[in-house]
Amino acid sequence: MRKINLVLLFFILTTIGFSNQILLKNLRFNGNPPQMVIDVEGNVKPKYNISYDEHNRYLFVEFLNTRASSNLKNRIINGSYVKSVKVRKYNNSTGVFIFFKNNINYSARYWSNPTRFVLNFDKNKAKKEYTIIVDAGHGGKDPGSTGFNRYHEKDLALKIAKYLKTSLQKDFNVIMTRNNDSFVSLSGRPNIGNKAKADFFVSVHLNANNSSQASGADIFYFSRTESDYAKKVAAFENSVGNKFGENADDITLIMGQLFYKKNKEVSAKIAQNLVNSYSKRLRMKNRGAHGANFAVLRGFDGPGILVEAGFITNSSDISKLKQSKYQKIAADEIAKAIKQHFY
């Protein structure tokens, strides 16, 4: 008899505890304004804890002393703001994980009559997560290479770089090393990125060769070891320093061995993906991804690539890259490869 009474008492206590929990009835989304809403039973607003994981881009909201109805469940959204929602039910609380698209700002509050918990979403006020340095090669007194019809590398590189800024700034903070026909030293370019604590560095150039038959796109990343071909390309780009009173060898590598290996791995992967998609989209020869000792990449203490967008000395390449249409396509492909890594 006593055993039966104890079992009955336990059942009564747990039932009372369960009945005191506040019911979260439903989860829904509104489009205008963009919101996620959780409806709450009654007039009581349950306490909650809220935290945001920046790396994985999810918001965790724990509603204390609540229980979830069957309508509050995992959902795949794939909307403009939220990718998915996961619900976890605990003994005395309910956890809701909201997985965001990139660069989403949010605010949380309760509304009354009826009671509901509301998350408001906003892309325009969001602090963008990553900073990209866009470096237009050469400039000012340094024209770079000169090709057919006296096209200068510095001019075409700047045009592509400006389109690249436009493509990237939808998702990233973007800093240009130059916005006009001005000269920036080899050491000054990566230093702009280091001061900004940027996450990635991309330098835009055009290749050149004594033979007008040489054509296609190369993408380079920083490596202490390099092929003979990569060494020749890097030697030309690094010679800018010697021409204008700066020793490229003095631009030192800041990162340690661990960071060097990680940055090289990231940069090489982006470079390979980019050269494949870029050459296909622009219908250019794929000359591959190469490791090389470029001063502008060596001086930046993070991952980066140097894009040789085509040969300024090849009639087929320059016939495309002199056109704004292809400059924009080139920029879009570079931006896409960077975004694929970060997002």
C-alpha cells in the first residue's frame, strides 16, 4: 500500500510541475516586416536566455519553464534570412536554434495581447562578418605591363578591381588599396590589410609575355617553394619595388609556421577553384593555380591570392578584358570563389 502511495505521489508531483510550465504553441514567419514569431499560451511571458554563435551563425534561445506543443518542431526554411530552425525539448525548458543566412541582424522582444515572442530580422543594419582587401595591381607612375594598342595593366586591373568591390560588398566589408590611378608601394598594399585585420587579400593583375601566343588565366597563392614559371611571374611583379626604391625582399613574412601552412592551404584551394571556374566562364586557357613568392601576398598575415586575369599581350585575351562586360564577369567569378570559402 505504501509503495502504491509513493508512486501515486510521484505522479501527482510531476503532473503539477508539468502543468505549471508555460506552453509554446506555434512557430511561424512573417514576411513584412521579416519576423519569426513564437506564440505563447496565456499572458505569462517566460524568461529566456539568448546567445549567438558567430562562427556557425546560429542564434540559441532557451525558454525557461516551458513545454513545446507538437506544432513547435524542426523546420527547413531556406528563406532570405533563416536557413532552418531546430527545437530541443528539455525537462523544464525549450531550446530553439535559428540558423541564419550570412550577415543578418536581429532583435528580440515580447509582444502582448496575444503574448508572443518576436525576432525581427534586418540585413541592412547587419555588421558584415569578414573584411576583404581588393588590390588593383600597379598604378600611378607604375603602369605595369603594356599590351596591344597600348593598353596598360594598371588601368584594366583597376577596372576589374572596382567591379570586384561591387560584387563583394553585398556580403563583405571591402577595402581597396587604391581607387584611382595612384601609386601604392609593395609593402603599403598588404599593410593596409594588416592594419584593418582583414580576412583575405586579393590582388588583380594582367600577365604579359614576349610571345603574343601566350594566353589564359593564372591564379597564384603565397608559397615559399615555387616552380620556375611561378618564379618568373613573381620576379616581374616584385621588381616594382626595385624600380621605385623598395626592396621586395625586405617585405617580411609575419605569420608563424602554423599560420603559414593554414593560410597556404586556404589560399591554394580558393586559387584552384577559381582558375577552373574563371577559365571556363571567360573561355580562356586554364593555366592553373601556382604557389609563388609574391611580395604583396608574403606581406599580408592571412590567406590571399593574386589573379593574373589574362595576357595583356594576347589579342584574344585583351579583346575580352578591355570590355566592361568581361571585366564584370571576371570580377563576379573572383567574388564567387571567395564567397564559397567564407559562406
